[in-house]
Amino acid sequence: MEIITKFQYYSKVLPEPGDKVVFEYIKLEETLVRVKLLEYVDHEGIILLKELTRMKNVSSLHKLCPIGHIGVGEVLSTELKDSDTYIFISVKNLTKDEVTQYLEYYHKSKKLLSFMKRISVSSKKSLLEVCESISWKLYEKCHGHPLDFIDHPDKILKLEEKRDGEEVEEVEEVEEVEVEVGVGVEEDKNVEKLEKLEKVENVENVENVENVEKSKRILTTEAENFLLMYHEQFFGKLIRQKVIRFGLISYASDGVFVLKKVLIQLRDSLEKRFEKISVSLNLRDIPIYEICLKSIDVEVLNSSVEYIINELNDSNKCVLFKHIVTK
């Protein structure tokens, strides 16, 4: 697989006027400074000396724009000349708070791209395909930085529940009415009937819109599963975990082999019965054993816990089972 060291952070290839960018100073010339835009595949940018600072007297340009250091600027314009795109940047109009905030945003974007690379390598999908289906969609749909919405598995699941769990207000059924032409009170009644009908039609239109919105998903089910599947590897936070601690004692002459057989059968039957689960079995402290179950599906975890308890209870007369704790 091709190793990618540079890749665009966002769906747009180049920044637009007014966008903030993070750059690295690469060369100081007589009238300008050349930089590379770190979020846009190191595309070259230009900062004119007059856009570096508001100070009239500068003792050292090298201190003002140290080569190899990074900075934050605002795009003034993009110009196309001889099939090359020149991006002009200014740094003098940004406050310290704006610089600090955007640097924080940039570091989150960098971390998110690293996460996409991890998913790309693990799933054997191209990085472009992964970014198009996950990170770029999140940038478009989420308010704030996408990393804040996926830095914990619970947040990913809550986003899914919020999209799928929205309830539409029930609307009272209104009988069909005939509008009659009349005068006085009858006219008033007809007006009320018309308004009532219009209200129902408007509500039906709103219902249709809400149903369409409710059916929209920011990410596909496959993309969400990728996020959950590789979340623990990248963030070090558990996806979903259940731990069962139990005691096993055998009074048979070949008790060690009996216990080993019970545990191996339990592990194999778990992996065969529940495909979306990972099982690790450890000896905690004789005679206490521990089974750790991990999965992206909560229902699968709960079902596997019940299955383990039933299997241990019915495993063998030579085995004394005591359920200690489940967490």
C-alpha cells in the first residue's frame, strides 16, 4: 500500500479568500515571504512584507518570520497565472486569540486525519475514500470541529440515536369539510374551515420535511462502524466492554484438564455464536478467572454475558461456578 505523507485535510482543494490557514515559513525574499499551506498538501502561499506586521520599523525580519516555524494567516486572494495558483496571505489583521483558536482547530484536524489514516490502513481502503465517507462529511455537517463529536464512542452512538430517535408531533385528524358560500355566521364558519384545512396541509408538509431530515444520516452505517471499530486503537478509549469474573474449582483427579476444557469450549462457542465480539480470557487470581468482552453492539454484549453465565452453570458437575461480578 502506498504511504501517504501529505494529504488535504478538507474536501476543498484550496482555501478561499477569508479562510484562515496554518502555514510554515520556507523562504524569505526581498519583497515577500514564501510559505507552504500545511492543510492543503503543502501548496505554496505568498505573504507580502506589508502583510507581515503593522509595525513601521522592523529590526529583524528573520525573527518576525522564522524559517521552519508555523503561523496562522488569513487568505486575501487567489490568483491564477500561467496555470499556477498563487495564494496571497496576511497575518497582520489576526488577534492572538484568533491565532490560538485556529491553531487548536488545526491540531484537531491533524489528529483527525491521522485517525483516517489508521482506518485506511486497517480497513485496506484508500485514504481518499475514507476521508470522503467520514471526515469530509463531518466537516460539512457538524458545527464546531468534528473531532469533538467522535472523540468518544458514546458521542458517535448518541449522534446516531439523535438522528434516528426524533419524534414527530402527532397531528389531530381533521375531517374533510365542504366550503359553502354564505353570509354572516356561515361565512365565518367557512373561513374557519378554510384556515383549519390550510393548517393541516402545512403540518403535513412539515411532517414530510421532518421525515426526510430524519432519514438523512451524516455517515453511512459502514462509516460509523469503522469509527467505532478502530476507536480504541487510536484514542485509547473502550468501545463497549463487559467483564465477568468468576471462580472455577474442580474436585476431580484431572481437575486442571477439566477446567482447561471448560474454558476453551466456552471461548470457542462464544466466538462462533457471536461474530461481532472479541474475547480475552485471563487468570486473575486462583481460582478467579476473568472474561473480557468487547463489541460495538451493546445488545450483543448483553446476550453474550447471559450466554456465559448459563454455560458456566451447566458446564460440568466437577466444576464449582460462582458468579462474582459483571461490569
